Amino acid sequence: MNNFSYTFDRQLLFVVMSLLGLGLVMVGSASISTAASNMDSPLHYFNRQFVFAVIGLGIAWAVMTVRLSVWQQNAPFLLMTGIALLALVLIPGIGREINGSRRWLPLGPVNVQVAEIIKLFAIIYVADYLQRNYGQLKGSFFKVFGPLVLLGMATILLLLQPDMGSVVVILSTVIAMLFLGGARLDVFAALIAILGGLFAALVWFAPYRLERLQSFMDPWADPFDTGFQLTQALIAFGRGDWLGVGLGSSMQKLFYLPEAHTDFLYSILAEELGLVGAVTVLVLFLVFIWRALVIGRAAELAGQVFGAQIAYGIGIWIGLQACINMGVNMGALPTKGLTLPLMSYGGSSLVLACVAIALLFRVDMETRFPEQAAARVKR
């Protein structure tokens, strides 16, 4: 047993390391002018992102040594901890406000975005719920709504920050997990209808959200105000053409496109690496989703419902968030403050993505080598 060596899913490992490496390069390229102007150090954001990547990989390696059963046993506690942190963010003097949103908890030299933590904790909680109620969702209309009570509390706290983008990702991921966990089709349809109505109401009664939707429909109607970000992003895509203007040669990152190294990193990538680079990133995320679903299906066939739902949830979460981010950059979706997983600048997003992917590898390990994995890991 002591000689056991886990063989990583090579395709998944290649995709993850490719996205992480390309993300580091693009953060350095997209932020160089902003960092030089604001921080007097052209590589300020790159250096911080590199440190976050090292920390994320270190934590991920530690997470790989912990049994899935440990996460399952602590699932309710983790979700309640996440909800408590969301409440803490809203307390004046504790939570930090940036650009009109209070989403961060200061922790020394870094700011922790609690929304990233609650995404992972919600997946773990729902996976545990589906394990405990395995086979019961098809026979009960109301059984599906059980996990949505606590998640409703988290949703309200997220909307108060406000962070509707994270709410969309969390609830969409949870609904997909419930469907894959055996929820009846009529319940699934009812959930979609209810949440669709709630989202429509949130947009209609919040002027700034309605303004974003209107500017998304026609950004060129006001290209110097409400449509400024999107028009600059579209210009970046247009300049990229097939092969791009060359790494480091973007014009849009020179103070034209706000948040070029965070939410709109994909636009700069498309400008510098062209359609080929943009499609390559899209394909990498599609392969990631495919491998996550394959790992989840293998776990399900092996009778490991909790592990299967963890894999499904992580694949849907990261894939959905990537699609939303890229859709926003291309003008296909209204603007949302969501990062491109593993690539955009942001410590919380990067570290939590690494932790989530470590759990995905853990599911694969326990599915393929259950006895060997159990003999070597922490309890």
C-alpha cells in the first residue's frame, strides 16, 4: 500500500495546467500598463497572481490527501460557515467595499471574496444532501426543495452585496445537480420557472441591472458611458482577427478597457492571440467539462453518489462561469462581475478553483483506487 502512486487523469491535468499557465501569461500582459501606472511596478499583478497560483496548488495538494467522507461529514457546517462569512462581509467596518460592492473580507495583505468560498461549499452541501436522499427525489415533489432553504439565505446575502452573477452561477449549478441527482422533470421545470421569474423581477426593480441589460442589447447607443466596457471589449476582438496582434501588443489594455486583467481578460487574449487563441481557451474549458462529467459518471456507476455529485457540480460551476465570462466579453450576455476561472486575476477565485479541482482529482482517485486511497489518506 505504501508504494501506491495515483496516476492523474492526464487530459484533465493538461487542461488545468494549460489554463493556469496561459492565465498567468495573460494577466502579466493585460496588467502591465495599469500596474506600472498605479503600482510603479509593471509586474505587480503578475507577481501576486503567481504567488496565488503557488498557494492554490499547495492547498490543492493538501486537499488531495483528505477523504471525501470528511467533506461529506462536515458539509452542513461548511455551508453554515460560508453563510456566516457572507453576513460578516455586510457589516460596516469589517467587509470591504470596492466599486460600490461589499464583497470582500480583508485578511492581511489580501482580500478574500466570500462568494467564491460559498460556491464550493454549496456544491459540497448539495452533494451530501443527494447522497442522504438518494433514490427519494423521484417520489417526492417537495424533497427537491430541501437544500434550497439554506441556499436561499446565502442568495439573499449575496444579493445584498450585491453579487447577482454569483447567485446565477450557484443556483444554476445546484439545479443542474438536483436534476442529475434524480429530480423529477416537472419539479425541475417548476424550479426553472420560479427562479426565472425571480431573476426577471430582480432585473426589473433594480435600475442599474436594467440599465446593464439595455446597454448589452445596444452598447453602441451610448459607447462612452453605459456601453463603454462592452464596446471596448468588442473592439479588442475585432483587432485580434485570426492570429492576433501579438502577445503584449494590445492597445485596448492601455487604459481603454477597464478591468482588463480581471473580468475582461478574455478580450485582451482575443486581441493579442486572435481567434485561434480565443477558440483554444474555449476548447480547453469544454474538455474540462467533459472530463469532470466522465469522472462523475464513473463515480456514480461505482456507487459513490457523493463523489459523483461533487464532480458534476465542479464541472458545471467552472464550465458555466467560464461560459458566462466569455459570453460577457463577446457581448453575448449582459455584464457580470465574474472572473474567468484559473485565468483572471484574483486570489480568491484562483485558490478556490484549485481546491475544487483537487476535489475533482480526489473523486477520480477514490473511484479508480478505493482501497489504496483509503489506506493512505487523512481521516
